[in-house]
Amino acid sequence: MTAALALEGVSKRFGDVHAVDDVSLEIGEGAFVALLGASGCGKSTTLRLMAGLDRPDAGRVRMGGRDVTADGASARNIALMFQSYALYPHLTVHQNIATPLRQRRLSALGRLPGAGALRAGLRQRLDAIDAEVRRVAEMLRLETLLGRKPGQLSGGQQQRVALARALVREPAAFLLDEPLSNLDTQLRADTREEIKALHRRTGHPFVLVTHDQADALSMADRVAVMIEGRIAQVAPPDVIFSRPANRGVAAFIGAHPMNLIGPGGLAAALHPAGRDHVVGIRPEQLALTGDGPAEAVMRSTAYQGDRTILRLVGGAEEALQVVLPLGSPAPAEGETLRLAADPGALHLFDAASGARIEHAGGPG
Amino acid sequence: MRVLREAFTTLSLVGPAALAVVLFIFLPVGVVFALAFTDYQIGAPQAAWVGIENFAELFGSKLGRNALLNTLVYAAIVIPASVGLGLLVAIGLFGLAERLPRVSAVLRAVYFLPVAATLVAMAVAWQMLLHPSLGLVNTWVEAAGLTPQNWLTDRGLVLYTLALIGVWQSVGYNMVLFLAGLAAIPTALYDAARVDGAEGGWSRFWLVTWPMLGPTTLFVLIVSAVNAFRVFETVATITRGGPAFASDTIVYALYREGFIYFKAGYASAITVVFFLALLALTALQILLIERRVHYR
């Protein structure tokens, strides 16, 4: 099966900066892929390359097997929802949603106001556009707002108008650039569900660009982690979390960054391979036990209500974090603690390349 | 007590400026309105009330109507040409700034020069350029195989020559305003337009640029209109309203009647008409366009 949208070895430079470096990614029919990365990692540039707003310096973009690298944004029929929503402030909600259809189906002459009164064929096309706008507006609960201007809408309503404008045509793929970043917490949770439901209902391939791992892990069925212009790992959310492909992904994913120790004595105390390799362990999975194999000194604590974060230092100045669950007493600063970890929770990474090394009894 | 003190503070802050405005603007305007209905001459010991006779002369006499008509023709050329060209140049330079920022900056300065230059000095330069036998313009016209013209002494041509100079003078100013307007348009809107299918520059212009420039265009239009109706310096320095009043305009007529013939009453009547016309024009533009350009 050919992918709905595929990047093949795509690169984009701005001056000396490699914004996107040899990225390959396939988005299958009906897939929901999240492009996850810190700000400045090149994920938005990747999105622009997919949409056809920028041309890659190297590599190809394919849609359904067809090479569209040279095609502009309008020829690709890809819908894009902008982070700023980019609604036309001078047009009503109805006109905003109708714009993609009007631009595609009407000539410049037909777009003139009042042109529909003159020709019957045009009249019919305008009625068809109106019907589709109303259908999408109903789907996104915008029926009562169709006459308003974007300036008269709340942030959440503007976001739904932007979604409607992107969905009104049948796009080959639907790209969302940080769709939740301008919403407050409650609205975020609702909108997450709404976008997931829209994906199920429309069946279009969705690409979500976000810096928020909670958004990516909860909404997408595949997550592509981008680090410094490259794709570090593409996998389902649970695999990204439980079996990070390299140190970069391991350090990026998780509410608290994974402890990456060694190679050295402390690492070896946790796992025999720690002599030569980096040992990774999530702060939630390090336990304070009197007879643990590893040893570290308490530096500071940070109380966060439902949990307490301890910062520790190993014998060779390795920084460690431990997350204590609710109710555990925090040890005093300067105290020497013994730590233990379930071997099943340990990750091993090559010290030089940072790539994951599978080990017997490891997570997965 | 506190109320009193606050009132005093307010008064001391607003008072001087308000007094100056009343003394130097409202009072003279009032005097002008009053004088417009008299036959007062500067230096005369007394003045007689003549009713609307001054206005009748302006609208009834051949000379008065000629000045009004000339001003309308001049404005009808200069307003659309300077706004249109200003927008065109601004869009061109804005696009050029992405590829050749240096060239764009230099051209921007070149277009702005006429705005910054002293018009009286420029008038001398234009007189040289347009000289019938020695001027560069006629040399070029001849080189192009056309008949040389008496640009400033031909009665049928002089007003259009002045209009061209007026356009040359204001394009740069309008360009700067439009450039600021263009820079304020969010680039995401252009991206959205491309994604929505407006691939060509023309459809993007109508979908994004033109409506988003609405407030700027309104402002430029009002400023250009006021400046065009106020045309004086070029007339005074280059043609003195001649030949045979062919380039006489309303403000030049006002100057001539008031400061050469000392007919203060008649000059005041012209001022009143001019003032009311500009007021009406501005109000009309705001009423008609304001509602369509602010998107709240």
C-alpha cells in the first residue's frame, strides 16, 4: 500500500542551519502521526515541507506514490491548521470556512460579490458550497456563529473555525500545527478528544505537530520524535515510552527526564553492562531501599504535592533524580542513600552512539 | 478639598494647551468665518456686511469657477495616481526586500527623496527639466520621435504637468505608509491563503493583502486627498497660476486675493468653502470606508 504522504530523505537548510536533515517519514491512509520535538527541532519546517509551503533542498515528497516535490501548497490539496489559526479577520466565519472551496471551484470572476445572481450554473455551485459549509459548521457546533467575524469569537471558537476551514474540503492529509497550545487546560482536554473523534469520523490521515508529549502520546497512533532536525524514532506511543531507541528520545520522553548514568561504577552497580554502557532508569522506577546495590548522596528535594523529587549525586558526580510517591518521607540533605532498580526497568545505551542495546530481562 | 486639588491639577495640565488652541485656532477660524461675509480689505479702517456676496463671486465668476474646476481636475489625477502607484511601488519593494534587501533599501530612499526635499528647490529643478528648448524632458521626447511640448506655458497642458509633479512628490510618502501596512500583515495569512488554494499572487492579493491593507489605504486616501486639494507650492513657484489662470487653483487664488490684492473678505470666503469641502470629504471617506476596514 502506498502512503498517503511520504517524505523521502528530505532536507531543508536556512543559511548554515540544517533545520531538517535527511528526514524520511510515511503517513499511511487513515493514520494519526504526531511529530514531537522541542521548539527549534525542525518539526514545523517539516510540516511546511509536507504542506508545500516550503521546497526541500534535497529529497522527495510523495502523495499516494505521486511525486509532488515541485507542487505548491494549493496543488497538493493538504489541509493545514495553523498555530495562530490564521483566520481571515475581514471575513465572517461562513466566508472563512468557504474560502478553500471558493478558491478551488470558482473563477476570479465568480468570486466577485453578487456574481451568483447572473449565471444559473454559478448559482448552483455557490449553493453547493453553502451546503458544505453548513455541514462542517454543524459538525463543529459553529451554526450559530456563521455570521460573526473572527475578532468576535473566543479562542476555542476560533480554533473550531480553523478546524472547519481545514476540513471543509476533502483533503488528502490534514496537518495540525500545535493545535492545542493556545487553549487553557480544560479546553485542551476537550479538544484532544474532539480532534481524535474528528480523525475517526473523517478517516483522513492526520499529522499533529507538537512540543507537548502528553498531546502526542495521547492522540497519535504513531509518534515521530524529532531531535535537531532528524527523526530519532518513529513508533507507537507505548514503544516510544517503554523502549526509547536512543539516549535522545529517552531523555526527552517522560514527565521527568530519564536518569542516564555512566558508564562507570554507579551504572555497573545497577546493571553489569554499566561498566561499558550507559544505563537508563526513569526517576519513578528508582527505589530507596536499605540494601540497594547503588549508592548516592542527597543534594536537594523539591516538593510537588502529589510527589517529591529528590536530586542526588553519585560517587563520580553523576546527577540522579528520584521521584518519591505521595506519603514517602524525604531523607535529609547530605544523607547517603542506597538505591535499587528492577532490572526490567533498566535501559542500556551504547556509550558512543547513544543507540539502544537490548538486554535479557529488559523492558518491552 | 481633594476634589478641588485634583480639579486644579487637571486644569493646570490641560489649561495652557486648551487656551492656545482656542486663541490660535478656534478664534482665527471664527474671525475668518465672520470676515467671509464682509468686504474687509487688509488695512481698511472699516468693513461692511455683504452677506453671501463673496461666495456668490467665487461660484459665480468665471475666475472663481476656473480655480475650483482646476483643483478638482488636479485632485482627480493626483489622488488615484499617487495612491495606486504608492501601493504598487510598496508591493514591489516589499517583495524585493526578501531577495535583494540592499537594492530595496536604496530604492526606498530614492522614492522617498521627493518627500524629504524642499519643494521650492525642486520646483527650480523641474523648471530646468521642463524648459521648452533646454530641458531634458523635451530632449528625451525628441529622441523618442515625438513633438516637444511647452510643458509649463501651454494652457491645455500646464495643469497636467503640475499634476504629474504632484504625483511624483507624494508617491514616496504613500509608499512608506503602505510598506508599514504590508509589514503588519501576518505571514501566516499568506500561508493560509496558499493552503486554501490561492496559489497565484493575484488571488492572494485580493484574499489577504487588499483587505488587510484597508485601514492603511483609508488613511493614505485621506492624506492624499487633503494634500491634493491643498496644492499650492508648485503652483506658486513654477507657474504662478498661469498662463492666463490655466493652472490657477483654489489655494493659490486664496493667496492671490488675500495677500496680493488684500481682499481679506473674499479670501476668507474661499477659505471657508475650502475648509467645509475638506471636512465633508474626510467625513464621507470615513463614513463610507471605515465600517469596511476595521474588523472588530
